[in-house]
Amino acid sequence: MFKSYFLTTWRNLVKNKFYSLINIAGLTTGLAIGLLILLWVQDERSFDRFHRHGDQLYRLVNRVGTGVSRHIWTVTNAPIAVNAQARLPEVKGMLRTADNYVYSSFRYNNQLFPANKAFFTDTTLFTLFDFPLVQGNPAQPFTDAHSVVMTEKAARKYFGHESPLGKVIVANDKSIFTVSGIIRDFPKNSSIQGELFFPMQLLNDMFHAGKGIYADQEWNEYNFRTYLYLQPGSKTAALANQLRNIHLEHKPEDTDIEYLLQPLETMHLYNADGEEDGMQTVRIFAIIAVLILAISAINYVNLSTARAVLRAKEVSVRKIIGAEKRQLFMQFILETAFLFLLSLVLALVLAGALMPLFNQLSGKELVINYTSWHLWMLVGITGLATLAVSSIYPALMLSSFEPLKALKGMLVTGVRNVTFRRILVTGQFAISIGLITGTLIIGQQLHFMRTKNPGYDKEHVLTCWLPQGNAHYDAIRERMLREPEIKSMVRASGNIAMLGVQSGDNQWEGKEKGETVMVYPLSVEKDFIPFFKMQLSAGNNFSGTPADSGHYILNETAVREMGLKNPVGQRFKLWKREGTIVGVVKDFHFASLRVKIEPVVLYYQPERSDMLLMKTGGHDAPGAIAALKRIWEQYSPDIPFEYHFMDETFDDIYRADGRTGSLFNVFAGIAIFVSCLGLLGLTAYTAQVRTREIGVRKVLGAGVSSIVRLLTLDFIRLILIANLIALPVSWWAMSRWLNEFAYRIPLSWTVFLFSGVIALLIALFTISFQSIKAAMANPVRSLKTE
């Protein structure tokens, strides 16, 4: 029986090559792209879910500030974790990691390495989390304060194929560390990453040497990423309140402090307060994958039901000679299954071929592992769902013909009841139009973000950190300005395109009790504001005299949130620095346009300004870089040379959004392509079943244009209806997406009109081939056609 089914299926595919090719191309493309998107979605949702005790691990974060200045900090102080483990029975363990801000380079033999991805950590990194040591003792990963654990990748980078245990690396050409353990490379889907790990004991000792107290006792330094391992069933809200009470015992003045416990498994896609971060993008992409798969299935359903009339006599003959309905149903189900399995095999091949390009667009490192049960589970679920949608209705329809009516030709009218197919075609193009609209709006928003004036001149600005050159800044500046490509130069404590450090330790005239405004402090020199062509809305710039050590310049947002009237001349205190506000600078963007401009305080302390910023002419960038490298090698020979252009830093802020836009472009193109494949097949079928009608019309004097209009008018109506459906839905969806941005483009009706026109023109272009071919056919041959 199955042999008979297979032979019938094969003959039907070969006999109708054109329609078979359209079906296979549509299903293959839809399955391949759908699979790639779903792999991306699966990867995003898999972050931090591989830990055995993942449901008991939580990230501890702070919420600080008051009113509109409320912020979430993903770092805490050091002692809160120590106190939590010692005093709260729900806390079974804790982990703290801190960025390396002590060492700038590491050396092995004569090879110098930058101090990237180096951290201080508690030993619980290797026991509470599933980051196993492949060499060394997990119970005692650090033999002493001057030992280091590194990943396998780092060990290969430093030592090649040599055995790493016991090897010695030198930090900053003075501090010696012995490799005491090798940790397996961190999975790509881990939010915790790193290459070199030093003991927290060392940071504690260095902190004590510098401040006289240990880091475990310092409640003011927020430099630690903190994780807690809790008892099953712990009430996190009550626990967070207990942590706040512990904090207030030691610092009662921090009345604005609040602690939040975020499940480790949610930290990649959600913020600590439960708001979505990347989850919305994941949800959008999952929906797009389903829609593209749906478009592919719709193509098959449309062509199968449309061509049912051509198989009516075949089905009727089978019924007359004794075929049962269930046998016919199985025949058509197996036809679809065979076609689908062929498309699935081709889709897996196509997905593998497209994977490098997809990774480049998405910024991922995905692979199709054909031995992974996750892949086959995904393929199975996707395949069965698509197969069910695309096979059951056509099989039921084809197996339910009444044989006598079909043989007498009385079935044609019933089969041509195309309402269902029209709904499917309309749905296809509604999806495609929606994706086109989304692509246009995302592109406009990205263009707006990249081209909007940030409030300063970022063009041709070369930046680098030069810690050991700060004491020689005047000599460095003089030498650099002798270079023809360097036009001007200043220094600051950070990059104006991406400020990171916040402080709520400030006072001003009229500050209410318990009020906290979080500000971004930035140390600058007197030429900083004219260097970036920033504008002052009140007061004056720094003068460069010693009096500036007590002067501050606030941005407009800081003045507004502090409620200051006529701020110039008023008293202001940052940390322990008493001073006076001498100016107000106009607001400028120092983060993504997703967030509102926040308070900034500029203060004059050149000795804390380790970042060099040079304005180049834009004609000889290599010459400017070479000159900077010579300076670097003179003053910081023990640190690998690194530099950045501010344009690149600015682009990095929007890299993720740019990837989203690029992927949307691809998805919209695929949706249109698959929809047009189905439209091409339906147009060819329409021309085929109306061949004799077209011949009669031509004999009676109808021209080519009227025949083309006859064949295309129905499809144009459907696409216009698709526009009416897609545009309001797109307006709602894109309005929600744009609400994520504090600064956004207005939604214009012209975008929606343009996307509808694009879809209509593409559809007309697709339909025109078959329509013109049918209209120009010889009417004599058309009239002879059965």
C-alpha cells in the first residue's frame, strides 16, 4: 500500500514540476529561515539555565535615588554579601566578582597581554556555579593571594601547548602570580564571563593597604557583582527587606537604598525590577518565525486547494473502483509528508549554508549540531506543526469529493469557492506588509539615533587611556600638537559618549531631607567644553586657574531635577568637595537614545583625568595613530597599545539595535519572497483553469490589457484588503516598540502608505509574468484545451 502511495506521489510531483518546485521552494525557504530564527530564540532563552542549582541562585542589585532619579545598580558594596551569609539563614552561600582596575597588563616571558576579562572573585565561583575546574583543586582553587585561575582559552593564549599549572605571569611588570587552576571555557550562553580570576583576598588586602579598612567593611564602594545561593522556597521580597535593614544598621543615612533579588535565569532578558530588557526582541523574533512558517504553509494549502479541481476526476475514479475515504486521506497526507520531508532536508542544508551569514548579522556564534537532541526536538516541533497546518485541510478536501458529480463536471463551481484561499492570500500579504512597515520604521529610528546631534562634536576624535602619562600631560600635549593631523587635545576622566560612574553623594542649596539625585560626575579640564563645541546656557566655563578646584558646571537636567533657580553662584558639594556652580551646560546625550538624558556634573580635577581626547583633521588617521603609539611606548611601555575613535564608541551603543534592523530587513525580504512564490503559483493556476475563457474573450476582440486586468484584479483587491488589515496592526505594534525609546521619531502615515505601495508593486510584478503570458497565448490553441 505504501509503495502505491509513494509511486502516486512521485508521479504527481514529476507531472506537475512547476507547482512542485514552487511548493518545495516556499517550504524550504520558510523552514530554513524559521529554523534559524528559532535557534536564535532558543539560544537567548538558554542563558544561565545550565547550572544545577540555577533556581536557587539570585543576583543581588541596588535601587538608589529618589523621584525621577531612581536607578538600578547591578553592583553592590562588598560587606552586604558577607553579612547576608552570616546573619540570614536563607542564604546558603554567596559569590562576589569585581572588575580588575588594578592591573593594566600581564607578561609571560617576553610576551605582553592586555588585562582584558580579568576579575577578582570569591572561591565560590567554582563550587556554587557549574564552572568546573579541569585542573586544580575546586575546594582550594587559589593556593595563596598571589595565585590565578585562568580559562583553557587564556591558558592557550599565554602558554601555547605548555602545561599551565605552576607557570608564572607578571602583572604590571612587578606583581608575580602563579597559575593554580584551569577552568573550562565559559559557555557562550553564560552572563558570567572572564578569562583570568584573582582571589578576592588579594583585593581585600590591597583595599586595606590603601584605606586602612578591608573591602568587606566598606559600605560606600559599589564595585561588586553579587550573587546569593538561597534555601529552596525562600521569600525573596522579605529577604530583600532584611538586607536593607542590615544596610541601614551600618549606614542609616542611606534612606533611599533598596535591595532587589533577581533570579539568575532571568538576568539576560529582564531587568532586576521585572521589566523586559531583551525579552521583547526575543518575543518579536519568535512571532516572526511562526509567521514565516505560516506563510510557507499557506502557500501549500492555497496551491493544493486551488488545484483540487484538476484532481477531482482522479479522486472520483479511485472512489468508484473501491477506494475508501480514509485511504484517499492517507494518500494526500503522505503526499504532503513526502514533499515536506524533502523540503525539510533541503532546509537543513540551506540553514547550514546560511548560518555564517546569519551569525554575522545577529552577532551570535550559533552552529547546527546534527547530533544535538535540542536541534531535533526543535526540528520535530516545527516540522510537525507546519506539516499539520499544511496537510490536513487539503487532504480532507481532496478526499471528500462526490464521484458522480466530479465525473460529470458538476464539481467545478463548488471547488472554485475560493473564499478560504482569498483569506489565506490576504493573511500572507498582511504579514508581509507588516514586516515591511516594521523594517522601514526601525530603519528610520536607527537613522534618527545615529544622526541626531548628541550635543557635542564627536567627529574625528581619537581617544585612549594613558594612566602612566598623566603626570607628563603637558609634554605629551605639546608633542602631539606638533603633529599636523592633531588639531587640538584635552583630557577627562571618562568618555563623554558613554559615561558609566554615578554618585548620589552630593548636596545643594534647598535639598530636602531624604532626597537623592544620582549624577554622573566627570572630571575635565578648561578646554573640554570648547573642544566638543558644547554650549553653555548660563554662567561661564572653567578658567584653568586653581580656583576651579572649587567650581562645578551642571547640565540642564541636573539643574531641573535638583529644582535649582538661578543656579550660577549657588553652593554645591560633590563627595567632600565644597564648591560653587559657575555654569550650566546644555544637555547632551552620553548614552543610548533609549534613555532620557540624566544629571551630569563637570568638575575641574585634571590629575584624575586619565583619558586623552584628540581632534584629528580626518585626513591622515594612520599618522595620528602612529604618533599616539610613539607617545604610548615612551610613557606606558608595559601596557599594550589601545585606542578608539569616538565614532566607533558611539556606534557600539547602537550595535544591538542595528543588528535587529538588519535581521528585520532579511525577514521582510523572505516573507515577501515566499508570498510571491505562492502568488506566482496561484496566478499560473488561474490562467490554466481559465484558458478556454481567455481564448473566447480574445476571439471576441478582447485585448491583452483587458485580459491582464481580468486576471490581476482579484489579487489586487486582496492586497488592498491586506493593507487595510496590516496597517493598523503595524501602527499599534511599532508604537509599542518606539515607546522603548526616550527620543523617537513620530509615526507618519506616509511610511504605512509607502509599505503598502511596495507590497502592491511587488505583487503586480509577480502576477504580470503569468498574466501577460496567458493574455498573449494563441486563442486557437486555448480553445482546443480541455
